[in-house]
Amino acid sequence: MAPTFSTHFYQASVSEALGIGSAILTVTATDPEPGTNGLVHFSMLPVSLESTDTDWFTIDSVSGTITTRKFLDHETQSDFKFFIEAADSGVPSLSSTATVVVKVTDINDNGPAFDQPSYHCTVTDEIAKGQLVTKVSAIDPDSTGAADLRYAIIGGNDRQTFKMDEKKGIIYLSDQRIPNLYLAYDLNISVSDGVFTNFARVSLKVLNSNSHSPEFDRMIYVAEFPENYGEGRLVTQVTATDEDEGPYGMITYTIPSEEMRKYFRVDADSGKCICMR
């Protein structure tokens, strides 16, 4: 008679933290025949010619105990399947097979990583409080840690100008908006799965907006000169300022009246007015 397994399907759930030589399960088979005809020995068989699952395990031919022969890694391979053959020592030898499925459970053995080492974004100084600035993202190979990632701003957030959604990785302008933003910020950010932490940087540039109109230092300029005042002579100089910084704060002077431009010219940069005739 062929050996008979106690069950034709074995399943084991093991941790990827197991070391080499760790026992995962023991199969059993019996043969009621006396003497050598009833001696049973076990061996492993792949489920197909292409399968290499048997390379990861070994079986004690006498006891039927299956042990690991390599380190298991859930992220590399999480399921294994192979056959166990139980054969007696008779002539001819009779045998039977059972199926073994091994599932490798995940542990938190990998740290999360940002999808890029640094982020760059631009906003204007008119950004409203609570408005979205940018979003960062990280991945975690471990199934146990991927859903538990927490993001944080850990440096560069002067005056708490920004806030971060710790679950979504979204950076906003603070609800207590700072009246005057710096021209640039370098935010150091982190992501953690509760065990491992990784870091990245967000470089943020603030563009000035054209939010102020130029203002003259007086409403009326009065200039007196003789009627035979020479062409190209200085009549007066006007002065205006603009609170905007950068290019929006640069002022250009013009005379809007086409008729007056026949008699006077203003230097676009200095505001100096001179006679034309």
C-alpha cells in the first residue's frame, strides 16, 4: 500500500523574520505494511518545471519537518507552493503526494522613502491663508507601514508660516497668515512609519505681486522759468515710490499729454523734466 498523508493539503503562515534553518511545519504519513515496506521517507517536488519554490526550503526525509534554507522576504515573494512526496521502501516503491502552501507575513523592516529627494514650488505674496502650497509623497515597501505614514515639517518653518497635513503630505499656508513673506523658504520635511524615518527638502520661492500703485511725493509740482529758457534745460524733477519689491517696484515716468510732449520731456528713469523748445 502507498503511504497515506494525514491531510493532502498543508498551509503555513510564517514571518519573514525567520532565520535560516527555522522549522515551518511537519507533514505526516503512515504505511500499515510491516518491515521495510512500511518505512516512509519524504522529499520535495516542484509544482512545475519552471517553479523554484523548493529552493527556499528543505525537508527532513525521516521526520517530515520542513525548514527554511534561505531568508524569506515578503516584498520579494510572499507565497510559495510545492509538493511533498511520501514514498515507502518497498520494491517497487509506492508513493503519494500532498500540497504545501507557505505564506510569508510582512514585518516593518523597510523605511519609507520620498518619491524625490527635493521639491521646488513657487507662490506669490498674495497667497491666502490656508491655501495649498504643494504636496509631497512617500512610499513604503512594507504593507504593514504603508498606511501609517506620517509627514511633518521639522525645520525652516520660521514663524510657523506653513502647516502640513500629516496624513496626506499636503503643505498649506498657515491660517495665521504672516503679513510679509520671505522671498524664499527651505523647509526640511520628514516621513515616518513609526519605526523608520526619512527626510527631504521643499524649496519654496515667493514671487512679488503688483499690489501697490506708484505714489508721487506731492500732488502738484510748481516750476517757474523764463520764456527764453533754453532747450534741454532742467525744469523740475518729480519723484514717486512704489511699495512693491522687485520688478513691480520699478517706476517709469512719462508725460501722458501729447500736446505737452511738444514742449517738455521727462526722463523715464530719473523723473527729470526738461524743455524741448
